[in-house]
Amino acid sequence: MKALIKKFVEAAGPSGFENAVRDLVKAEIAPYVDRIEVDALGSLIAWKGSRQPGGKRVMISAHLDEIGVIATHVDQNGFVRFTPLGAVRPHTCLGGRVIFQNGTRGVIGSERLEDLARTPGFEQMFIDVGAASREDCPVRTGDAGSFDRDFVALSENRLAAKAMDDRIGVAVQVEVIRQLKASPNELVFVFSTQEEVMLRGATTAAYAVDPEIGISIDVTVSGDTPRGIKMETALGKGPAIKVRDAGMISDPRLVRHMCAAAERLGIPVQLEILEGGTTDARAIQTTRAGVPAGCVSIPCRYIHSPSEVLDYQDVINSVKLLVELLGHPIDLQ
Amino acid sequence: MTENQDFLKRLLTLPGLSGFEDPVRKVIAEEWQTLVDELKVSPLGSLHGLKRGYGPEPRPRVLLAAHMDAIGLMVTSIQEGLLRVTAIGGVDPRILPGTPVTVHGRRDLPAWVAAPPDHLLPPSQAGKPVSLEYLLVDTGLSAQEVAELVRVGDLVSFNTQPVELSGGVIAGHSLDKGASVAAVTECLRTLQQMKPGWDVWTVATVQEEITMAGALTSPFDLRPQIAIVVDVTFAKGPGASDYRAFEMDKGPMLGVGPNIHPAIFQSFKTLAEELDLPCAVEPMPAHSGTDAFGIQVVAEGIPCMVLGIPLRYMHTPVEAVMLKDIRRTGWLMAQFIARMEMNFMEKVRMEDAE
């Protein structure tokens, strides 16, 4: 599965510009699903199986998009000013590289910093694409770019890359689609757009799919780094079953059901309480008359930086957990 | 009111935190059972009660919403047998130390919220109300027993009993939800003696204190023509006396602002004046802070009215409300509904509003 992860994380797909990633996913899943559609916001929706007795229509969602930048102005010397697409953190930017949709590469620089103790804001930064003038610059206002960083396996199980958020969810979902042989459920796999800019893709996809149960697959914060955020989740301790985040309280019945599935499989899981951020599951939960929703999270360090780090065993176990969950009736008691 | 008073007191002894409303929904369902024609539970757990109107079919529908979820705490980690917690909803951490709570682990455990000694806290916390991340919940059990009985994600609810103070004031935890649900129930009781033309859907919503998930979803299938939302608002008192606070015992507050349909507001105001019922106008400049904010934008959009019950010490375990204000709020809603003609919507057109 590492080759698949590498392929997905190295593709560029900032929010609103997910075409390249969508094409990759489409090619990987086409033989394994019954029907594929691309909706008005660009989300890829794949149907697999039909509802058998005891089954439900289940929407599963992983988002295609990643955080990135968008050019706001090109000055007369060819420097590109930009603003973030999604929650980019300015302290992760300086010295970084970006790649625009047309293939142009650039490095992020900043104006002279008066105070090195203070992180400069985006308004003090620019992208140097090697141009000498505005006319010479291959980037125009409105061009979107993503961070440019190779996939690397730090050790056998620890993987680092940009856009693990949420290509790891995309990779897990693709692998689940391939491995699932039979299910009593009508499964609708959504590869959503624009999650990083307020869950836009999942919002409309959930309305169209009209599911009875919703599950998102996304990364969550890991609390296991030196003097880091206080959180119980850690790399390598298994998929995290979301109890709540800043936008959603998971349906407690679904949480119990997920924990029971993990226990049957004998795989480790963790319970997740995330105090900032949310996932596609929130959009599913509040669509139409309401949908019981939950989320399988992969713990990840340095989220929203160009080097997000996670554990490969957590990824493998997330696939196992989802195959087990989706392959059986989901009876919420 | 005694019937309703007993019901209210029962609500105030129950847990029912946002996202985990089962215990309180059961009790409300029991109470509404005899007052409505039909009861349903939404996919997210909101309770929907239908009291059919007497007008010719197809009848228009009015939705009465009160949230049934309460604020509280949730376990985030366990350290040496003591629990670290995060808030569910807008808990005010200043009043937490010394508060009795129940930890809903594998079984319910009595516990207290405790603060470490002031001189052992980091300098940023010393001499001030301690922020939530430094507070602890102590069950008295050994680390091993706690490990067996409690896990991350378990709920912690306030364990204080409601008290009837003198002067018709009731105090307790989660009056925020209790007062509003009691007002809607009072309205249902009053409607038993009336013959409203409209169908009335009473909805006890889930998750108002966190995500408004109930308000965003319940109206989708019910598709009411209008929604009336009851919630609590800040009561005046020493230290809370500016324009954002309202006198207790002066009846419901009538909300006004972008979240509220101006013509429906006007009809409520006119009716309150006709009935000689005390009330005041509460400006709500943006987000009303109530379910109306969610309901207003469901589907094609739903005209909303907000009624506020003044409450002291919001989001603490000693919230206080005047019983008379609850009764008057319920009664005003019932009078309003009973007077709604079948063509009421034609009379409250947006373009005719002042």
C-alpha cells in the first residue's frame, strides 16, 4: 500500500483544484465499483453493492483536497504574493517550495524580518518562481499551488509527506473498496472536494447520497511529541475512533459499534477527542433530516505542515476496521 | 403549574449532555405522551411531537423548539487515577472547583471537581480562576479501579439537586434546557383546552449547546411554515445590568434581529400588549445564540420567532429562573397559536413588515 500512498500524496490538489487527484483515484477504483459520478462541486462518488436485508445505505467520505496557496498579485519584479487556501500555518512556510497547477515551481521567501522571535504573516511573504518581471512570470493572480515535498519512509512504519491530510484517508478508502468482496449495505464512497475550506464537497454529496449512516476517514492530531498538544492519541496505537471534535459529537451508538468491530478483529484502537477542527462527517450528520455519523481517524503529527508523519500499521488497521464495519450490518443500538 | 413544576424538577435531576440526550428524552416523551397525537425520534435523537390542528387539511404547521441537551464535561485523559476533562458546551470553569459531579463510566461514579493547590500551579494560573485544563475530577477510587471503570470519552454531568428558592424562583443545573422544555410543555397543556387550526410540532432538539445539529436537521422533514424557538436569556442583576440583560418576572423576551421574522415579531408584540402580558424586546444583532440560527436556514428557509426566559448565572450549576416567566412564555405561545388563522402566513409577509 506504500506505493499507493506515495502516488496520492505526491499529486497536487489544493482545495477547489482537485482534478489531478480525482483522476488518479478514478483509475484505481474503476474496476471495483458499480458506478462512478463526478458531482457539481467535483467530488467523485462511487457506488458499490446494493442494500440486502439488514443493510443500510452508508456514505463513507475521504477528502481529495489539501491545503495550499493562491496567487493574489504579481509585482513588477515577478514576485508572487499569495494567500492560503485552507488553514496553512505561516511558521511552516518559509524556505518551503510550492508547485502551481501549471507546473511552475517556486520557493517561499519573506521581507526582511525585524524581529526573528515573531512569525511573519502571509502578507510579508512571497513566492519566487525565478521570474525577472511581471511579464516574464508564468504565474497569474488566481493560480493555485500546493506545497512541494516528496514522500519519505522515515523508518519501516513511520511515513512522512505533505498532504497526508487527507490522501491517507483517500488511500485507505481505495484499499477498502478493493478489499471488500461482499456487503449487505449499499456503499457510497465519496472522494470529496473542498474539505479544507468548510466541508463544501461533502455537504452537497451528502445531500445527494441521502445516507442512513455516515463515516468519514481523516487524520487527527497526535499527542505524542515533546511538549506537544495534550491529547491521548499516539502513533502506532491503532486507528482512532472519534468521540467528538470541534464540529461534531459522533453518534454514541456508532462509536460503540466501531469499538466492538475492532474488538472482534483483535486490532488496537484509540478513542479520539479533538478540540480543534472537524471532518466531512459533520457535513453528513447535519444533512437533510440528520444522519448518525462517526469517523475513523489516522493519528498524524505536524498536521497542516509540509511534513505530516503517521504510522503505517495504523493505516493497515484502519483498512481492516473499515472492511469489517462495512461488510456487516450496522445495527445501531 | 404544579404538574409542570414537578416535571421541571425531574428534568433538572437528569444527565443529558449534548449528543447523549437519551435519559432526558425518555422523560420528556413520557410527559408529552398524553399531550400530543404522535411522537417520533429523529435520526439524531431529537423528539418530535405532533398535536394535530382542527383546521381543514392540508393544515399548515408551526414548530415549537426547545433544546433538551445540557452542558457538562467529558473525560480526555486519566492521570494517576484522576480525570482530566474538556467542556461540552460553554461551561464556565470559574465555578467548577468544588462542584459535585457524576462520572458516567462503566457505572455511574460520584465525584468532585478539584483544583490543585494554587502555589503548585504554573505562574500563569496562580492567583486566578484556574482554567479547565488544570482541573481534575476525583472519584476517590484507586488508579487501577479507575482504569477499569473509566475511559476517554466518558461523560461527566453535574450532580446538584434543584432547589426552590423563595419568591417563586427555582435554581439548579441545566435550567437552560429545563426552563425552555417546561415552557413548551406548558404551551401544550394550555392548548388542550383550545382548538388551534394549525398542526403543532413540538420539538426537543439535540446538541444545541455544541453544534446545533438538532436545529439544522429536525425541520427538514417537518417543513413548518414558521418556527417559534424558546431559550433562556441573561437576567439582570448586580454586575449584569446593561442592555444585554433583562428583568426577571417581566415575562418572556421577544427577540428581534436578522434571525427573527419581523412581521411575526410584530404579531407577538401586538398580542402580548392586547393580553396585557409583561414582556420586553431583546435585540439580537446577529446570531441569536439559539436554535433559531440553525432552523432559519433549513431547506428553503423558515421564518423564526425567538422567546427568551430570563435566567441568572447562565451555564453554571446554580442557574436560576422565575417559575412565572416559564408559565407566561408557554401561555403566550398557546394564545398565539390558538389565534393563528389558516391564512396567517399571508398576513406576515416579509415585504409588509415595518
